[in-house]
Amino acid sequence: MSGRRAAVLGSPIEHSLSPVLHRAAYRELGLADWSYDRFEVDEAGLPAFVAGLDDRWAGLSLTMPLKRAVMPLLDEVSETAASVEAVNTVVFTEDGRRIGDNTDIPGIIAALHERGVDEVPSAAVLGAGATASSALAALSRICTGEVTAYVRSQARAAEMRQWGERLGVAVRTADWADAAAALSAPLVVATTPAGTTDALAARVPDAPGTLFDVLYEPWPTALAAAWDRRGGQVVGGLDLLVHQAVLQVGQMTGHPGPLAAMRAAGERALAAR
């Protein structure tokens, strides 16, 4: 079958780096007849978009707000995706089935593994949104003790405790006003929007552990820069983006995604912005 296609869908989508990463993979893999595009698609438009795809399509990457909305449109959802009710990858099989998966969770684990973080005795999560639930799912596999989630409301606290019960993680919740206490954890995962953690930068302790800040633009965040200055290890949003995209390329094309080429392309694209 010539001219295989894939794309990233979401809203807003214009700033997505996914096309840069996937196209770099196709070049490195010699997949000259593969294309990867981006489409502005919201929840209302998703069913019609998916229904209109022909047999040239190999897969889709999904970003907000489509990760949950796509689930009723699929024939099968992986255990990983079902555990957090979020699909960021759809693969179309030769017999026309639609298989949903979540590569964010193994992407978090792979990004940490690359920096030598394979197991931690405890961890802290800043924030309580969709990315925080993926972080908890990843921590369920590498954290042997308690995870403390720092949140802004009782409703968010209850949500994080529920996710912990569902994912098999011991989750304790704390008020965002006490978030500076998180910074002494061996692993801190910041899942909040740009600017939210800036005030914590001045509170980073000497010789901190590992910070995983899921943002990649602007980069570095104030917290990541302060962490680095204090001698801590920093894993960034581009690391997550690249590792989850490597897994997507593997699922869609059948070839392992070329990590180095994809990361270099992402770094060049961000530097040019």
C-alpha cells in the first residue's frame, strides 16, 4: 500500500511538535512514502473525521481535548490507556480495526529510565489534571512508597486519591500552599501550566533529586533552571514528547522510532521558535 498517512489531531493544534518528530523519524527510517500532518479537530468534529479516513491511514496521535472523546470510537483500548481513561495513540490494523493506546505513561517511564531513574522510594506530583493521572500511572510502576500530590482544591484532592486507588498508588494529598515541601522528594513531577511553579524556584533546596517538568515551551521553566543550578537532575517536556512519539512511530510503522534523530529535530524546532 503506497502513501501511508498519519496525523496529530487536537484543538488548538498549530503549535504541535508532533509533525516535526514523526517526519524526522520517517526520514531516518527511509519511509519516503509516509506523510504526517496536523488537523484542527474538536470533540464535536472527531467522529466524522475518523469515519472519513481511508485505508491509507496507519494511525493518529491525539492531544487535548480528544484523548477521552476518542474512546467510544475504538474497537479496542489497551490496559494502559483504560487505566487513565486517555488514548493518545490510535493504530489502524490491516483488517480495519481501531486500536487505542496511551504512550504518555511508558514515555514518562522511558524518559526517567534514560536518566538512570528506575525506582524511587517516594515522589511528589505538582498539579491534578490529566497529565497528573498519567504521572501517577507511571509512578505505580517505579515508586515503591507514597506519592504526595499538591493541589489547589478539595475536589482535586479527592480526584487524585481516587486515581491513586484505581492505579494502585498510595496517594497523600496536600494543599498547594505547602508545595515547597514537595521539592525535597527524590522525584518531583510538575504537571502544571506555564508559570504555575515559578514562585517555587527560589525554594529549591541544595542537592535536590530529580525534577520531571512536563512543559517544553517556554523552556527551561524557572523551576527547572533553579533546579539545574542547585545540581539536581532535570527531565523536561521535550524528553516526554520524544519518548512517547518514539513509541507511536513504532506502533504505526512497525519500525522502532529513531530516538536521537527525533530528539534532534525537536530541539531544532524549539530553538527556531
